Amino acid sequence: MMPQEQYTHHRSTMPSSEGPQVYKVGIYGWRKRCLYFFVLLLMILILVNLAMTIWILKVMNFTIDGMGNLRITEKGLKLEGDSEFLQPLYAKEIQSRPGNALYFKSARNVTVNILNDQTKVLTQLITGPKAVEAYGQKFEVKTVSGKLLFSADNNEVVVGAERLRVLGAEGTVFPKSIETPNVRADPFKELRLESPTRSLVMEAPKGVEINAEAGNLEATCRTELRLESKDGEIKLDAAKIKLPRLPHGSYSPTGTRQKVFEVCVCANGRLFLSQAGTGSTCQINTSVCL
């Protein structure tokens, strides 16, 4: 029996009958083919994406200064040509090119809102297919020099122009009172003040003057026409004064028919005509005053 040390040495000095073992490292077979396929597909997608990006940049006209008709300048954005906004537009100032007009077009309406710091609407302008509406505390129209032409608020409406002309065929209807220093028609046109269902009152602390310089002055009513002066007098100053429809008093058929009459006044203020005689005939025709 060999000692243990000799056996170990003998076994280590014995030549090995087996060759060196080789281990293969990598991807082989169908896995390798799938990997090449995915790499090729990724390269194709990269090329397509690059081509689409170049095409979009070319079509949209992307440059260093902006995109298409949109240019980025030191003062803001400059947009040339027609533009369409699908969402609300927020801007501090919108202006057209020098010498060109600025147009706003919409299929329904154009709304302009003025907001405060809490995004509450203070002033609103709506231009729709049927009406133009403006909402605000006050509405003013001024000239270039700053002169007020028109102003409207909850208390009053002010017309600052020197002349207000109404061109409607039916004139102007005022449901309430109107205060003006002068009401005048255009030259060679008629002026009519009419109240179809109610009364028409003209008042002035220093007098009311009605003047027709080149025509007639007519006052027509259905029931009574009253001329009243509380502290003064009523003066009819004309070369001829005609009262064609005054009632006639009775006359004596045996007397001479004359074409001269005298104007008589009843106690109630009624006027009537009485055939003139050698003396006053008003006492004979007192029955007209009843």
C-alpha cells in the first residue's frame, strides 16, 4: 500500500488522456437572425423618421426666423397672409401691415373680451350674423381730435354732434320725454310733431317759438285746440284772420240780407257770428251760447 503523498504525486504526473474543453459564447441560430432583423427594422424606421422630419421642415418652411408666414421679430410675432385660429387668441396688440387693412372673419361671430386681473369680463363686443352687441359701463364715439360725438350709459345718452339727422321714413319715436334747444327739418322738407295715441306737450321756462319762414303752420286735432296764457296774453298778428266755420246766429228773414256779420262772444267764451244790423244783434242770438 502506497503512502498518501506518493499517490497524490503519481496522479498529478500521469498524462491526461482528454483534450482541452472549449465553451462557445454568443447568440446563434434563430436568435441571431431575429436580432439582425430588429436592427435592420430600426435602421429603416430611423431613415423614414429622418425623411419625414426633413419633409415637414420643407413643407412648413421652418427657418431660423420662424415657420411659414409666421416670423419671430424683436417686437413679437409677424404673420403674413390669411390665418385661422381654432382656439382663443390672447395678445396685447394686433395690428396690420402699414398701408393695409386688418380683417376679422368668422362663420358665426367675432367676440372681443376685456378682462381684469381676476379674469372677469369688464367689456365685451360681439359681432354676430344678426346684430352687433356691446356690453360695458359706458359707450363713447369720438373724433380723431377727441371731440365727443356719442355717449351712452345707464343715466343718459349724449349726442355731441352739431346736428342729429333722422333719415327714416316714419321719423323717430320717443317713448319718454326729449330735451333739445332746436327741432328743425331739412330745407324744403316738412316737420311733423305727432302723438298718435297720447298727448304732445312742449314746455320751456322762457317760451316756445314755432316759426315757419317760408310756408304754412298747421295745428290739427280731433277734439279741442286750447291756447292758454296764465299771466300774459294771446296775440294773433296777421293781415287777415279767418274763422270760416263759426256758427251763425238766427236772423230775421224779413230783414235785409247782408253779407256783413259781427263776431259775438258768449259768457263761456264761445264765438259765433250774428248778422249785422243798425245796432248790435248779439243779444238776439243768445240761444247759440247754450
